Amino acid sequence: MDSRIEHVLALSLIKGVGDAFIKKRLNEIESYIDEIDLLGNMLGGKVTIDGIKENLPLAHKIIEDSFENNIKIIPITSIEYPPLLKEIKNPPAVLYLSGNMANLEKCVAIIGSRKSDNLGNKIASKLGSYFSKEWSICNGLVEGIDKYAIQNNEVVFSNVTGVLSGGLNYNKTSSKITKDLAEKVLANNGLLISENPPNKREDQFSGSKASRIQAGLSKGIILIQSSIKGGSKYTIKAFSELNRPLGVINFRGNEIFEKEESFSGNRIFIDKGIDGIIEMCEIKSINNIKVKKIVPLKSKEDYLLFEKEL
């Protein structure tokens, strides 16, 4: 058993030790992760030697559960940890993965409402079909835009990267739609990834929390359909700090797009740009926004322009 994985897990399980703290002290953690006594003394505060040691049995059990379910564990101290994900302010201390890890090198997220309409679904499927030829669609594997962005006629595109809000033992941890999509993703050269131990169930908060992983893994994000108050704001807020391109579906002139609340998020981005992101995502200062470029998308020519920004 890899002691470094066990030690990072035990550290992350200490109450009050969050992912942002671990990133901030990462250099020290990488230097002393093999020696618990030195690590505890070096970090101080909420981190104690006893606190780490108390969590070792649970960390050991999580590692065993992962091994039994063919789930790979990558701690943030590993050279295998996705470098793009490290750029967010609170990258998960530990990742759990199953499937084709090569997908991590070429992720693009296609996001939007869980309560999508026919127009949004058609656009999502069209965009997913186009980008899945060269990219891995990074996806939350839930109802609505997510579902339609990774499949056509119930057939899931190849090389999808699914970010689960529960553990990767999805038959026990996830909703029916996520279970069904996860099965199809793995069967078609896809990858499943989570920050949660294999048997941890998804809950009402885990979805919004997992959205930062989707943002961090993706070289670009495309918003298909969202209201101003929609859950997409959590992904976009995390993404807005990363200096990467944001694509936004722009169907100006279409009656549904112009009038429906379900596209109000798109409209505010198209009309107000960075100020729209600040308003929708409730960001306190424009200085916190580092979006490389907002690219309106309507035609395949626009898709090509977006790809050039990736």
C-alpha cells in the first residue's frame, strides 16, 4: 500500500483541514508526507500528529474499498494529478478514478440546466457530437443538458469524462440517471472521477461542490442553457478564475432564446460580458475575473473560433 496516499488521505480527513489549506501548504506537505511526525510539526494549527494517526485506519479502509472496486486513487502530491485541476483555489486533496485516464489531457465541459427544453437539448447534442470527435466532454452525468451533451439517440459518445458527486461505487451512491450514464461512459472508453470515497452517497450539496472539478479539468467551458439563478453559476464561478475561454450559446433572434427565463443566463453573458458573469455568479470584484475570452456560439464557424482559444 502506498503510504503517501494513506498519509494525504489521513491529513484530509482531519476536521477543519480543507482542500484550500492543503493547496496553500502543498510544498511542505510534499516534502514531509512520508514522515507523519515531521508533517504534523511542520503544519501545526489544526494539524496534529495524533490527528493524522487517528485517521489512518479510515484512510486504510478507503484504500481497500477502492482496490476492491478497481478504483485508482491519485493524491494531490502525485505527478499523475491533473495539472489543470491544481489551478483552482481548492483542488481536491485526493481523486478517485475509473476508466481511461488519457481523457484528462483533452477535456471540454458542456454545461447547462437540469430542466432543459427541446431547444437546449438539441443544441447540447449537436455541440456534444461536434466536440466529442476531438475532445473529451467533461460532464456531471445528470438529467438535462448534461445528458444530451454526451449522447445521441441514447448512444453515449466515446471518451466522455464524468465527474460524479458521489463515490465511484455508483450503484450504491448515485441517482438512477447517473448510474445509467456512468455504465455507458465506462463501456465507451470514458473516465469517471470523484473527490469522494467509493461508497459515499451524493447529497444536496455535493453536486455544486463537484462543479469546481469540472471547471478545473476543462480547457474551456460551453454554456448551452441556463437561467440567471441556475446551478451552472457554480461551475462558471470556479472557471472564471482560470484564464480560459468561455463559450456561450447565442441564439439571438430565436423567440424561445429571447423570451424564456431558461436562457436568461446566456443573454446576460452575451449582453454584459464580464459584468454578466459578476452578476450571475455573485462575484464581489472584477479583479477576481480572469476569463480569457467570452465566445458567442451559433454556427460551426463559431465552434472553430472557440477551439482556437483552447
